[in-house]
Amino acid sequence: MKTLDLAAQTQAHQRRSPLADRLGAMLDRWMTSAALYRWSVANPLTRWITRRRARQVFDLMAGFVYSQVLLACVRLRILETVAEQPRSLDELAQWTKLPPAGLQRLLQSALALGLLNLRSEGRYGLGPLGAPVAGHVGIRAMIEHHAVLYQDMQDPVAMLQGPGEPGAMAHYWPYTLDADAKSAQAAQLAQAQAEKYARYSNLMSASQPFVVDEILASYRFDDHRCVLDVGGGQGTFLSRLSSHATHLQLRLFDLPEVAALARANFARQGLDQRAQAHPGSFLQDPLPQGADLVTLIRVAHDHPDADVRTLLAAIYQALPPGGTLLLSEPMAQEPGDAPQGDAYFHFYLLAMGAGRLRTPSELMAMMAEAGFAHLEIVPNHMPLQTQILIGRKCKGLPVFGKINVNNSVH
């Protein structure tokens, strides 16, 4: 067991000496110098660094084009088609009903991005980056969903101005709309409510396996008897957990429209005797009691701080002494850590209009404020997809500051 003082670590990175600032300013002037650029390109020892950074800047500029190439391949089902067997340009043109000249531009772009590769007789096969997309419906669902995000990001500066009219993403996730927006659209929402809840629940269900796999591989459920999944959607996590830990009783809490979808899903899988779906809002209604483990999976980052504090307090009240909270979602990097998905998630959550990306230490501070103690980071293989935090309801004062970090994944 390894112990880290994350609060002290954060403070240390925030303290910078005047000398470090002066050195940083000198480095900035040096790195932006036209003379340095000409010298580095001419020098064989430094030319590779300059070329690499030029390519990185180009990729930043061209990123939107890359994403649209990927989206086109998904919409045309090109990756799944060549996964069955390599195809020629003419075969793919017939499949997609696109003119060969136009389609060839897409295929050559997909080759450059590693989505496709060339096989014998000029046919196109599946590339190393195309393979996971072709093999997982959840990835394809998220790629298609990002067309909604791109609508909102046409003017990223406008997004940063603050609250305005809800964008396409906020309408995609109906529970993020504030009371006034809901009231103004009451008639429209009444007609489309079931469709909207089903739409976002289907997307969450399709993309959930990435997170579920990380949790099941990293955390042991042997010591628990009943799990309550708050904001559990259609029950994807609990359905997987039911076969992973056959001794557990399963409970789910979500909005009434979503709980109805989960209830039907449990019935289809024959889990009626083990799994129950409870309807309600965790911001207004008390959570069901009786579970010794509450899971909060990809929920906190969708909500503002005040709502997360309300939710954590409700979970603490619902748990018995000795009960456990497992919180799992993508998290921001701590100062000094290698960046992962921060740049993406900061804007994705901004487009949703309510939540924000938080560091593990921020979330653990909020958990401690709610009363949780013995806070731990559970290591997992793919922290880009999710990180996992544990807190326990214990007698006595909450413990925060010294945070236990397990060295190995169970």
C-alpha cells in the first residue's frame, strides 16, 4: 500500500519561484524566435525535433478534418465492410453509392490516418486504428454522437462566454436543461420525452462496456452483498455485474423514464428476482436504503458542484455504517501528471452545459466533505476511459489528505 499526500502535491506545483518564471519567459522568447527555427531546421541534430513539432501543430490544426474522415467511414460502414474481407475501390463505390473519384479521397485519407491499409491487388483492408472502431459498436455510437458536439463547437469562443441558449448537446441530454428551459419547451418535451431518454440511455449503454470492464477488472465485490447503482441508466453495469458476482443483490436508481427502460431490460435477461429499478431524482428524492455498496458511474462529471455535493450527501445517508461508495468516471489530470483526455472532456462537458471535469483530489475532497473516510484511488489499466475512487462510511471524523493508492490491480 502506497500513501500519497495529493493536497500537498498540488500546492507544491502551484508554488513557482520568480527565478522559474524568468527562466520560463526566456524559454518562451527562445522557442518563438525565427532565428532559432532557421537554425534548428538547418542543423541535422535538431531538425527531427522541429519536424516533429511542426507535424504536431499541423495535426492540431487538421484535427477536425481527421474526425470528419472517421465519421464518414462510420456512417458509410466502410470499416465493418472491409473487416469482412478486403474490398476494391469499385466494390466500395458500389456499396456506398458514391462516385469513385470522391470515395477515393476518403479512402486515401483513411489510409493516411491508419483506419485502412492496402492489401493485394489494390484492395483496402482494415488498418490498426480502424480495427477497434469496426469491432465495437460503442465506439461507433460515440463517433456518430459527436456530430452533435461539433455543431456546438463551430464557435468555441462563444461557448466560453457563459450560459446562453441550450445547444444541441444540452438538448441531447434532456436532464441537463434547467427548469426554465424545460418549462419553455414543456409541450415539445412532453411529446419527445420518451424518445430522448431512450436515445441517451442507448448511447450510454453502448459506450458503458469500456468503463464496466475497467471496474470489474480492478475492484473486488466479494465483500458486498447488495449494490445500488445511482444514475444506472438501462442497467448495463448491473447486468454485467450480475454474472461477474453472482451472490449480489442488484438495485438501480434513475429518473422514472430511464428506470422503466432498466426494468424492461432486467426482465428480458431474467434478472427480475435479483435486480430492481427504483424511479426518482437524486436531487429531490431520498435514495433507496439497504445496499452496502453504492456505485456512481459517469454521473458526477455531468453535474455542477452543488448537485454533486447534494448527491454525495444523499449516498452517505443511504449507506449503512461500513458501507462503500465506488465513483468511476474520466477525471482531470493532477498537476504534474501526464495529460490524458482533459482537452476533450473539458469541452464535451461544457457543451452539455452542466458538469465539469474534476481531478481525483477534487472529487475526494467532496467525498470527504460528505462524510466519507479512508478514501482510495483504485488503479486500473486504462485511466483514459475512467478512474476509480473508493470512500467508506465509518464512525468518527472523515479522513482526507493522506490518500491510499493500491499498487496493483486485483
